[in-house]
Amino acid sequence: MMSVRAINGCSIFRTASSGGGPPVSLLRHRIQRLRATHLREFSKLGLDFPLLRINRRFLGNNGGSDATSCSSCIHSLVESVSEELQSINRRKGSRTRVRASVKVKLTSYGEVLEDKLVNQELEAGLLLEFKKDADRVLLAVSHRRDGKKNWMVFDQNGVTCSIKPQQITYIVPGVYNFDHTGVTDFLQRAQENLDPQLLEFAWIELLEKNKPVTPEELAEMIYGRSDSLESYCAHFLLSQDEIYFSVLESKGSRSIYSPRPTEQVEELLRRQRMKEAEEKEFQEFIQLLKSAKKAPSHAKPLKSSWLADDKVQDNIRALEAYAIDAWASTDQRKIAGTILKSMGLQKTSVSALNLLIDIGYFPVHVNLDLLKLNLPTHHSEAITEAAEVLLSESSDIDAVRRIDLTHLKVYAIDVDEADELDDALSATRLQDGRIKIWIHVADPARYVTPGSKVDREARRRGTSVFLPTATYPMFPEKLAMEGMSLRQGENCNAVSVSVVLRPDGCIAEYSVENSIIRPTYMLTYESASELLHLNLEEEAELRLLSEAAFIRSQWRSEQGAVDTTTLETRIKVVNPEDPEPLINLYVENQAERAMRLVFEMMILCGEVIATFGSQHNIPLPYRGQPQSNIDVSAFAHLPEGPVRSSSIVKVMRAAEMNFRCPVRHGVLGIPGYVQFTSPIRRYMDLTAHYQIKAFLRGGDNFPFSAGELEGIAASVNMQSKVVRKLSNSSLRYWVIEFLRRQQKGKKYTALILRFVKDRIASLLLVEVGFQATAWVSEGKQVGDEIQVKVEEAHPRDDLILFKEVI
């Protein structure tokens, strides 16, 4: 056996002639590099240790000359140990016998191990280490008993607490009546002695002997003594080590450690290097976040730059998922939590959201509901290419059956920001004085067929999505705009529904035909209302449409229709990515002439399609709504308009659907109804087009049976509900943001719609078209007008508080 004692006798390295030791190259590599490992684990105690240091006593205390001598000594030591190990490895034949002897030795000192696991009795004044929580161990001094088993202690932070015996991880030997004020000094002295590199040398020697070790024995090996300070340092090194030693046996606060095999150590070191590389990469990412957070708005990184690197993208996606409570896995949630913790933020979705806004990845007004619902906002390349092919190559199989209506004056009336136009209107007075109306509907079925790639995508979406900040169309934009949409001054394919009205407003004659039209005017509701108000002679057709709408409304009322007109808010946000985008707010009164005109014509079209379908036994998505025996006279005391409509809507029953025959729509006052006028925007309207056009082509071979339509409607209606919820929440967000920006104390006129509880009333803000609640003073009644002002407005929290101005 070769035995070497280092300077001052403080560090001993022995190499036995028994086999199984570490490779020579590993020993030379370890001693020459003098690596320091696991220091991050020591930070759990709040200690700040040097990254690389050789124990001062190992190097000596005699200044530069001794240090030079020590360097020479280490070099000699390395060469001596290397030569000895090479000699050992050449004696391969003796390994089996040596291992057998070691095995016998290990199994023969069970009683010795048991002796080493004897725990010291707890008493006042002992210096001990205990597990505070999952992440921290603290030093403390035992003070007094707390009940039968627990003990009160003074910890290193000066805090008194009660601990259980099982929390104690080590009792420092040789210390009695320790003054708790000296814990800090003890920790400082321990810091000077903690050098994880020393474990590597001890591991080499103990591995050769295949010998377990206690903290006190390790202290004797690496420090040359096993006093209280050295024993604690050795315990701390062993307990925090994850590379060289593992716990062989443990009992209470006592543990015995054994050296790991060489192969296992090398694998753990490899993993450690990988972990350190990942940690470095992670810290670079955190620094990137901090820099981006500090940068002014114009200098923040582009969103695309966060997605260029796979690892950075994974981290950002984890934060994004955390912000909307939609993490894909536990690992993704853990990554986000670690990032937030490293940034000094709470582990909440709000923190993740604000961080993504602060670095410029999210705009200030990001639509979280849109992200949560994961609705498609773009069409895939495959769908876009398929749409391009339809535009360039598809032929009109209905060309020979189209009637030419290009001689008619055609009005298309819609909101000013409408991207695609589904419907338009014409009218003329017949020689007998009756009014003939045409409702022209865009013909997307001229391009798409049931079951095609583009059709399947439209069915999956169910509907176009209209938000204050953007529109996400059901069809690819180019196909919808250039092919399907009605366009001013151009010949357009359509399905035209013509109706001749009797003087009382009921339907006298009707037809449904494929057609070609040339839209004359593209009007907004505002411009159409202005033209009607001017009563121009040259716009006689528009006046006829208004007249027809009035007599139709009267007729439906006589059939039991319920008036539910109210005020609606419409918002268009310009440059929504900006921190303070422009908000254009419009309040639409559904009772206004132009809106009433379009509303009545759409209902008329739906009634005709339902009648046509019933006459020819066409399976269609027929809609009905029972009146629930609504006694409209019971609401006569309420002011006509939004107040009365709000009360009536509260008692209305939900709509019903039938796919074989019409169902009476009591609220509209008509015998049957089919939505038909928005086939570019609503998929169920498109299914009605498929069915009607199949009949017009001369047969009863319909694309869908009643059962198939019912299945389609189930999925499409579910998707439509999701979109409706998104539209409502988005509109509400921007209304609150609009109100937040108004001058503080500004007064708004509000109608009391109903009382929710006591004096808390549901209000309709007339200038904004927005419903809210507020406490109102005594004496106020449903239908009264009051003045309110905004007290608080926080759109991100969906919070708006109003106060009555008295």
C-alpha cells in the first residue's frame, strides 16, 4: 500500500493495492483541474462560497515560498499516485480475489455500521441542522422542549420556532451549551472550509477501499481533524453532494455514505455538465427578458425574434400557455413558473401576461379570450392554394339557368367596414300597385361543393369571426372578396328571391332563381338613412323598399310578432397593436329606418326559403321560436323601445330547429324561417344554398339528408356559440377601454331596464349602447332616465363601476 500525507497532515490520500479503483486519467484530471462543483446547492443556506479554492491548510500558511513548494508537492503527488494506479490496473488477475475480500468485509461490519448510526439525545444548547422546508436547511440551537417530542430552537436567522425530531438532519458533535448568537460566526467559519473539490480526493481513496464513511471520518480525512466545525463541514459537503457519494444507511440525524462507482460518477458528471450548459442558456434567456423589459417601446424585439430560436420559443410558448391557463404539460407549467421566479415575479397568469406585454411579445391589448379559445385566425397554405384554384379554374354549372337581372337598380346596405357583401335589394311597383321585391344573395356554392377541401375548412370554422380589432373570415379572403362577394358595378352571380306583396304585407307570389346582378350602390346604414330622409325622386326604389318594410312589419305584428329592437354598440379599433389605439364607437338603433328596412327584408327572404323548402320537401335548417304565450300587453306600461324589449326578451324561450319541415317562428310572427342571406359568413346558411341549388338543378338528389344536416348543425352551432362569446367579451373589453379614456366625471344618460336586487339596477347607457349595473336612488322606476358617471374602469379585469349623479 502507498500512503501519502499532505502538508500539515490535514489531507490524506491513500491508494490501496485492491482493484476496482478509478482510471488513472480520471485521477490526474481531477487533481489537475481542482474543479468546484455543486456550489449552487450551498446557496440554499444563504452562503456565498468561492467558485474555486483549494483548502488553505492543504496549501500551507507560509506565504509564497511554501505555496511554490506545495505546488511542487502536488505535482509529485499526482505522478506518484498515477504510477501506483497504473501498477494496480496491470494486476488484473488479482481483482476477483480483492473484490471478494471487500465483499466479505462489507458484510462483516454490520454491527459497526449500527454503532455509527446511534443518535445523540436532544438537550438544550446543542447546535443542530434541520430541514425548514423542501428547499432550505438551517442551523439552529436547541432551546427547550415544546411538548413531549418537539423542541423550540433559535435558527440562524434569529427566529424562534418549534421543530419535530424528524426535521433534524444533523447534530454537530462536541458542542454543548452553544450560544445561539454565535451561529452566524460558526457559519462564516464553515464557509471558509467548504470546498467541494475535497470530496473528489476523498472519493478516490474511499472507492479504492470500497469503504463507507461518516461525516466525522470524512472530516478526519480531508481536514486532519474531526472537531465540531470540521465535522459539520464534512456533513454539509456529503449531504449536498450528488456526484461522488450516496447514502448507504440513515437513521434519524445520522447517515453513512458510500462512494459511487466510477462509471456512475462519470455519467453524473456528464449530466452535470449538460445541466450547467442548460442553466447558462437559461440565464442568458432571463437576461434577454430583462433587457427587453427595460427597453423603450420602439426598441423592443419583434415578436418574430422570440420565435427564431427553438429553445427561446419553447420558453415563450410556456409563458404564453401560463398566461392563458392552458399549459400543454406539467413540464411546460414548471418552465413558466421557473422563469417567473427568476424574474422576481409571482407565479400567476397575470404575471406571465404582464411579462409578455412588457417584453413586447404581446400588445398591450392582447385578446386573451381569442388565445384561450384557440380559434383559427389564418387559413393554411393548403386551403389558400385550393381557393386560388377555385377562383381560376372552377366553372359555373348553373350558367344556363341564371336569369339576367342586371337591369335592376340594386342596393347593398351594410356596415361601413364590411369586407364581403352577402346580400343586396331591389324593388319595383307593379302596374296593379303591388310592390315586388328582390333579395339577392351571394352565391358561394358557385365555387365550393360539399365535402371539398375548402368546404370542410368552412364547416370546421362554422362562421366568420368579427371582432373590434380584426375579422377572421370563414373562407380565404381572396376567394370571398374576389369571387363570392357582391361587388359594385360588376356582374355578380347570385341566388335571387323575388316576392310580390299583398297590400296588407303578406306574400302573394314568390320565386327562387339563380341570377346575375350588377350592384348599383354600396351604402352604409347611415348613408341609406340619409337618402331616405332626403326623399329623392331618383331613389324611388329605395323608398319602395322602405314602404315594403313598413307594411311587412305591420303584418308580422298582426301575426303576433314581438318587437325586440334595442340599441347596439359597434366598435372599430384602428391599429390595435398600439398601446393607445384609436377607438371608433358607433351606436346603432335597430328601430332606425335603414336598419329596419334590411331587417324586414332578411326575415322576408327567410320566410320564402322556408315556404319553398316545405313545398318541395327539401331538408333545410328550419328555425322556429315558440312565443311562450307572451302577453305583450303586460309590458304596455313600459316605454316602447329598449326598455320594453329588454323585459320581453327575458321571458322568451330558446329557438328550436327542425330539418324536415318548417317550425313556426312566433317571435318573428311567420310560419317558418331559414337563415339564407349570409352564406359567405355562416356555414348553416351555406348548407341551405347547397340544398336549394341542388333542387334548382332539376332533381331531389340533395347533398344532405335531414339527419346529416342535424349532425352538421350540432357542431356548427357549438362553434358559433364559442364565437359569439368571444365577440361579446371582445366588444365589452373595448367599450370599457373607451369609457376608461373619457374625461373623468363625464356624465352619461342611462335607461333603467330592470332592478336586479334592491336598488341595484340594470342600465342601458344611451350614448354608448352598453349595459351595466349601478345602485340608483329611491323613487326611481323601470324606464326612468338617470345620469351616471364612471367610477372605475379596468378592461383587463372586466371591471366597470358606475355611480348615479344626483
